[in-house]
Amino acid sequence: MRWKGRRGSDNVEDRRSARGPAVAGGGIIGIVIVIIVIVMGGDPAPLLQQMQQNQPAQQGAPARIDPAQDELAQMVSVVLADTEEVWDELLREDGKQYRDPKLILFRDSVQSACGFQNAATGPFYCPLDEQVYIDLSFFDDMKSQLGAPGDFAQAYVVAHEVGHHVQKILGTNERVHNRQRQVSKEEANQLSVRLELQADFYAGVWAHHAQQNWRILEEGDVEEALRAATAIGDDRLQKQSRGYVVPESFTHGTSEQRARWFMRGLKGGNVNDGDTFSIPYSQL
């Protein structure tokens, strides 16, 4: 993928050198202790002062950032900048205003408005703070464990999470989550699949317009993205982990569906062609 020499985004926050939250002197346990002291009628001031004094020692020195990830972080920043320009233009054409999300680079674990997450969660978007979270080591896992290497495969992941941000702006995210609270578990899972496939479609829409604007694609790039989409299909992941597949528990879609909806966005580039909610579930 051609990305070098173009601007990166100003909306990247690098937390990779930050330590995780302290537990003994602060964090959730410390907060619980303070609440208990207050409920019991005690004065929490001495405890709060002690927690504050202990915090620096427990935090320790900043974690070391792997210099091998520097170029990867730059690439992610450029991809984010591309999504900002593409979605700002597309939504403006539709009479809507795009809000740039912030992308948080973290290592091992991170605190978001959607709760505390570790790297095993994988990249995710939190609609409560409108931020994308990525531990760059996930891209190593894509190569070594999922068989999906390549910078355009990595760009697809970023664009997919930004697709969830587009859904937040358009109100899709809120409508789906409200509906999920009113239906059965199986129906809620189907709604989640529709949401994820639409984010795959939006990733394809981004790629379509990025190619038009900057000629980003090189030979083999599309295949990289399709391998990534295929690798993270529910059916493939369940087959690898369980040895069998439970379609009723799918939350992201099959490998075939994810690759197909990405390609639909890539080929057409029309946002309005990605309504995954008006199609019968069996035909997605």
C-alpha cells in the first residue's frame, strides 16, 4: 500500500509507554475502600492522601516502546488521516457533519469509556468516547496466528473501526443497541452481525475513495484485505477454537460475508449501498 510521504492525523494519542492502573494504592480497589470508609462514617482524607503519595511508586517507570513499531504507528496515522478526509467529504455531500475520532495506541491494556480492556480484545471502537483503540501487537498476531499479513490488511482493520464511528454519527449504533435490549439473544446477535458487516462495507467505501484520491493500492493489496476479513469470520474462528460452528452465536458474520461486504464497498464506493438492515438475514 502506498502511504509514505503523506500527512498523518493529528488525532492519534500514543499511550504505549503508560503503565496500567495501580491496584493496591489506587484503581478500582482503592476507590471501593474509599467508598466503604465514607459509608461507615469515617474521614477518607488520610486514605486519599496516602493513595496519592503511593501512586508514583506503583506506576513505575514508563514502559519501553518497541522502536520496530514506529513505522507501523506512522502508517496507522496516515490511514486515519485518509479516513478523516474521505468521510468528511462523503458525509458533507449527504448534508451531514463528520467528527474526527481519536485513535488511541496502547500496549497490553487500556481504560476506555466502555470499560477496561486488554490486548486480547483486539482493536475496538468505543461509542461513548468516540475513540478507536489499537494495540499494535495485534498486527503481529494477524500475521503469525491468522495468516493475514500486509499493510493493507492492517489498514482494513483501522478503516473497519472507523466505520463503527460513522455508524455512531449516523445514529445506526444507537438504534441497534436500543433494539438489542428488546429482543432475544439470537436476534441481538443477528443485529450485531448486521452492524459489523456494515462496518466492513464502510471500510471498503473508504478504500474505494482513497484509491481514487491517492492511488494507494499496489498489487496484492486487495487480497491482503480479503485474507484479513476471511481470517476474522465467526465461522473460521469458532472452527479453530472449538472444532465446530454455532451460527446462532455469530456476532460478526462469516468469512464469506465479511469479505463480500468489504468488496461491495470497495467496488461501488456508494455509502447508500451498505444498508445491511433491510436485507433478510439469510440473504446477508
